[in-house]
Amino acid sequence: MFKILFIWICRLLMFERILVQENQRVLVFRDGTFLKILSPGTYWFFKALHELTFENHDITQPQFCSEWTDVLLKNHKDEVADCLTWVDILDHQVALVSLNGKAYELLPLGARRAYWTVMHELDFEVIDTSQNLQVPPEKVPTLMRLRSNHFSWHIVTENSVGLLFVNGQLTQQLGPGGYAFWKTGLELRFEILDLRVQQVEVVGQEILTKDRVSLRVNLTAHYQVMDPVKAKTQVVGYSDMLYKYLQFGLREAIGGRNLDELLLDKNQLNEVVFSTAKNQIEACGVELKAVGIKDIILPGEIRDIMNQVVEAQKRAEANLIKRREETAATRSLLNTAKLMQDNPTLLRLKELEALEKVTDKIDNLHVYNGVEGLMNNLVPLAKS
């Protein structure tokens, strides 16, 4: 009862009671000027003559957040040194903050932070990004765990190469692996090029032959990037450039030949397109491996005419073969007749062969005068 009465009297006399707990610190300001930091305990302040303000902080949260941070750092740094510590890094630096032996956060370029040291053991590692934009590899797992957005992460896969451009200038060529770079305000561009053999399709090319026949051609080519620096700095889009060179090669190969020449040897077309495009694309750091024309599509009316020509050719060839066979058969018969004329035994064998063929085609055979009579009568019958 006495305690309550005492508090009521103190308040009536313009006293204010401040209770600071173990997990708290209180900043006291008198007439807009920093006075001190209150440790755990109970405090009484007389408010009749001065304007007092109090700022309560939870020191279990490491970072000190207040609109008075810059004022305390500039004017009262020694007075709060027992409770607070500062890190003030330059515009080309970042700082890795460790809390009680564990990574806590990454401070960006030019950051300023204040931390409570009453309940925490803090350590700061300042890294100069002006010397090397690449994050030290041993720091990458820690930054990944912190999910910091103050660096960029890139992965170069097997059979690929990475190119780093800083403010539009190529600065590094990197092999397979993971790479992290600080975000420093510079324009960073990281490009990955595939060094494996790749394929490009050139389809639906409408081209006129020398005899003014319109053809539609489809082509496939294989290429490989051999010089990544040239491929990215000499041309804008090396794959698009290769496509154009293949188009030019097709037009040169087809436009200078008649339709019959094109259909006679398509391999020659491949050689012309390959040699035309290869020399031009090599200057871009790209090697052309192979070129193959997949389809040569004729217009409908030309295709019908070609089919008629082929049909006529095949019919003529068939007739020629038939005449050759007939001539050969006649010549064979003449030779056989000459042999039988000079050889009675051979003639007798042919008679027996003829008899065998006759007997195969009839069901019943009546023989009169014996086989000898049949043979004597068969020969005159055959002659008649």
C-alpha cells in the first residue's frame, strides 16, 4: 500500500518511473539531446524542468535500429561504446558479419550498421571488391546459406565456357564450374557458350535454277564454336550469321545450275554450300563440320512432267530388254537346230523331251505299234 502511494505521489510531483529489463536497454534524451543508455534496473526522472524522451530497445535483436544512429556515431561514440559497436564500410567494400561465431549477414557496398554487444559476440570481415569482382570460392557456401542478394551466381556446365563482360568489356573467360560475382553497381553480363557440335536447319528456301525452275530446298548443317571470344565479339549472333551464310551458299550452288545438273549429283551441291559458308563463318570463331541437303522439292507441274519422263524412259528400257531377250532366244534356237542336224543322237534326245512334255499335258495315252511306232509317227507329225 505504501509503495503504491509513493508512486502516485512521485507522478503527481512530475516524476516518471522507467523499468529496464534484462533483455532491454533504454536511450534517454533530454530536450532533444542524448543523455545516456539505461542498463537493467528502475529509474526515476523529474520531468518538470525538461522534456524527456525514452527509446526502448530489445537487445536480443543484434542490430541497433534508431533514427539517432548517425548522431550517436558522430557525437557520442565513446559514451555508447560499452553497449554498441559500429561497422562503416566504403563504397567499394562489403562486410561479412559473424554473430557468436556464425555468419549472420552480408553488408552491401557503403553500408553503415550498429550492433548491440551486450549479449552478442560480433566479428566483421571487410572484403575489397575493387581488386576482384569474383566472390572468394570459400565464401560462396556461406553467402548461399544467408540467401544474400548482393552477389550473382552462375554455373558453367561441362563442354561449355563462360564469358564475363564488365561495362561491356570482356574481362574473363571461365571453364566449367560455379562462379559468384559481387554486385558493385557495374554492369555485369555473364554469357555461357556451348562448345559441343550443334545443328542448324535451313528449311523452305525458295530458289530459282539457271533454267528458271523454282525449287524448295531443306538443308541441315553441323557446326562447333572453336573460339568463344571471337564468336561473341566479332558478330552479333553467330548462329544467325551461319544461317545467312548457308542461305547464300544454297543460292550460289542452285542458281548457277540447271535442274538436270542439280538432280544428277546432289553431293556436289553439298560441297559448294560447305565451301562457301565455311570460309566466311571461320572468321567468327565457328567451324562448319558438315552440310547436307535433305530435300529438293519440285513444283507440282514440274514433278508431273519429270514422272512422265521417267516413266517413258523405263518403258523404253523395258522394250529394249524384251527385244534383246527375244533375239537371244532366236539365236539359241538356231544354234540348237544346227547341232541336231549334225548329231542324230541329240535329235533323238529332243524327240524324247518333246514326248515328255506331251505326256505331261494329257490324262490317257494309247500306244499303237509300240513306242517305236509312236516315235516314227511323231516325228513326221511334228514336221508337218
